[in-house]
Amino acid sequence: MAEQKVEQDEKRRRRSRKGEERRAEILAAAMRRFAEDGYQNAAIGDIARDVGLSLPGLLHHFPTKVDLLLAILAKRDLDSADFIGHCRSDLRGLLKGMVEIFRRNAGMIEVIRAFAILNAESLMKDHPAKAWFLARTTEMQNDIAATFERAIADGSIDKGIDSKATAAELIAVMDGLQMLWLRDPDRFDMVGGLEAYVGRLLASLGLEG
């Protein structure tokens, strides 16, 4: 009886691993489609064909396109956990960490393109990702501002710094550099652009040298 239970448990684990691998394949294919066509225009049937599934086979894993989108956003949250960690570090670590995140992002242009498209589309009324992107941007600004506030409190930077405005500026610079890179990745150095900006900001804050 014990041996039979062990065998059944092993079969369940194998099925679970296979299911997780299939879900990962579907999410990767969906990201490619969203990057090429945008979320609104991407057809879930095309995504199914990309991974060699029938439409009912894909719907077994993700019943609707919205479910697929939300799963992608949830995965993005997990993949960005290191960024949250940087936001809770010291200010110099935060700013240097942003450059390292850009360096990592430069190696996965399809993912970044898909999220840029989703971000823009989410501005539309009733878009299913509207709340997610709003919450993400708000949390990012708050985390960055909190890091500046801690630096002000411990005397590392001038108390006249507007933490909220500076956080918004950082996000705007990152978004702008990323957009320029996505338009012409062979000619525009996104990482170098942010590295130069961060260097100037650190110098202006008295944190470099």
C-alpha cells in the first residue's frame, strides 16, 4: 500500500511539472503575440497554435484571454521581486540597482516590448490591465520616494529634496529611455543612457565621489 501511494505521488508530481512547463510555454507564446499584435488584437487561437495546442487545450490552462493576461502580469511581479528589494535598500543602492535592472532588461526585448505595449493599451477605458499598471506605478513611486525620505532623515541628502517629484522624474526617465531603445535597439544605448543620468543625479545629491 505504501509503495502504491509513493508511485501515485510521483505520477502527480510528474503531471504537475508537465503542466507547469506547458503553462510556461503558453505564457512565453502569449508574450510574443502581445509584443507583435498588442493585447487587444492578439488572438488566443494563434497563441494555441504557436505552442502546438488546440484551442480547448489552451483553454484548459487559461479559460480566457484575460486569465492569460493576468497570469503574465503575476509572473512579471515575481520576476521584478529584485527591483522591490532595491527599492528598500539605501539610495545609492537603489539608483545603481536601476541600472542593473536595465542591463538585465536589455537581454529580453520581447518581454519589455510586450509590457510597453500593454502599459500603453491599459490607458484605454475598461482595459483589464488598467488597475494593475496603476497600482504598479503608484507602488514604484512610493517605494522610490520612501528611499529618498530615509536618505533625507539620516542626513545623506539635502532635506529640500522633493522625494515624490524626484521619484516621478526617475520613472519618467526610465520609461522614456526604454521607449527610445524599443524604437531603435541597435542604435540607442538604453543602459548607458540611464547610467549617465544616475551618475549625474548621484553627483547632484552629493553621493558620488
